Amino acid sequence: MRQVSKKIAAAFMQRRAAKSGNTRTDGDTIWLHENAIARWHNNDVFHVSFAGWGSVTTRERLNSLPAVRVHQSKHEQFIVNPRNGQDSKVDDLRAWFPISKRDWERDLFTLNQLAI
């Protein structure tokens, strides 16, 4: 995990502002090149999106968040369901996907990496 992703993800999960390079958060939303890629819905759910871009950087920033696993295969984007590990093809790169508290609380590996 790159340091910029780690810094932004930790700040987002702690609901505080941070900025590093082309990525920033006000604690409520993460922006990559001024495109919202993650946002809090309430204290128990945040949503993630490719914001129309299936780039390596977008995937890397999203994968830094707890319980979020996205990848590319044959030029198509996929998101992994945190509950059952099933891949789902992302047909609309502007769609938002919910990540619940019970999912991210189980992702102790990422939470430990972020020092949360």
C-alpha cells in the first residue's frame, strides 16, 4: 500500500481532513483528481465508486480502504463482495457500492496497516 493511500484512508476512516498529492479527504469524502471515490453515508456505512475511471491509481486508493477489494481483469473492473468473496463485474463505473461497518470491522489486517 502506498503511503499516500495509507494516509488518506486512515484520515477518512477517522473522519478527519488530509491531503497528499492528487488525493484529499475532508473526512466525509475522498477525492482523487477532484472526483469523489468514497464518501460516508452515515457512521455505519460508506460508499465507494470508480468515479468513471478504472485506473490503476483509482483501484489502489479504493483498495486501501478496509473491506474494499477491487481489481481489473481483461480490461473490466470488478468489486469483491466482502461477505462472500464473490467478484461482481462493475458495469457502471460511476455506480456507488456500500461498505458496512460489520464488513470493515472484520478487516483487521487493513485496519492494523492504517494504525486505526
